[in-house]
Amino acid sequence: MSDTSSSDTQDLILQYAIDYTEGRIEWFPPHVHGAARNSVLQALFNRGLAKTDGHRWFVAQAGYEAVGRRAPQPVPPNPFEEIDRLLAQAQAVWELEHLKPTLHEPVPVGGSYAQRSSAPPLSTSDGGAMDEKAMQGRGLPTEPGPVSPSPFSHL
């Protein structure tokens, strides 16, 4: 790691990684194929210009310096990010517990179908709710119609 000088090919690879792939070494010049790529990566690694996570290769701090660039500084963590995440999670849990839609509300016994229906009442053009008399005047049913048999009732 004492020699940080690099060849023109190595400089091209480092500059491309810095400029186009956020420091990931993914591109090689067209004349560098197969085993030559491994040799270039090994040479960069031996000089301390590249590092690896076991799967991908990255430009090391010394690699940025070798091509006259400054390495990107890590973004300082937002101290409120975790609080915001926990608050959003708590709000979602509260909404699930308190604002949970009821899919099968019990139907009250007695009264007309319109009174037992859990659906919101129909409204008129002036915004008022229709009562049973108004529904009959418009030809709307106030009692449920016949239930069609299930296509699976023969099973």
C-alpha cells in the first residue's frame, strides 16, 4: 500500500467509478477483458486504491486521492429520523385499532328493511336523506328482493 501511483487504465477505471457509479467499480475499458480485469482489480487493491465487500468493488479513500478527487463524506444521521419512524408506526397502529372498518355489523332486529340497513341512507338532490315514503315514490324498493340461489347450492 505504499505505492499509490496508478496506470492510465487504472485511472480511467477509478475516474469512471467516481463520476458515474457512485464509487462502484463496474466498468472497464473495452481492451480489458476476462483475467485482465481481475489483474487490474488486484493491482488496485494491492495499492490500496480499491476495496471490496466480497461481491462488489469500490474506490477506496486513497483511490479518490490518486485521481485528485475528494471522497464523499458520509451523510450525518438525522437525529429525528428514528423518532419520525416510530411516530408514524404508532399512528398506524392507533388507526388500525380505533378506525378499523367493521365489515359485518350486526343487523338490528325489528323495524323496516330501510331502518335495519347498515348502508347510509340515500339522499335527495337537496342533500336530505330519503325516508321510506320518498323511496317508494321514486319506485325504489324498501324491502330486499328475492335472493337468487347460489350456483354452488347443488354441491
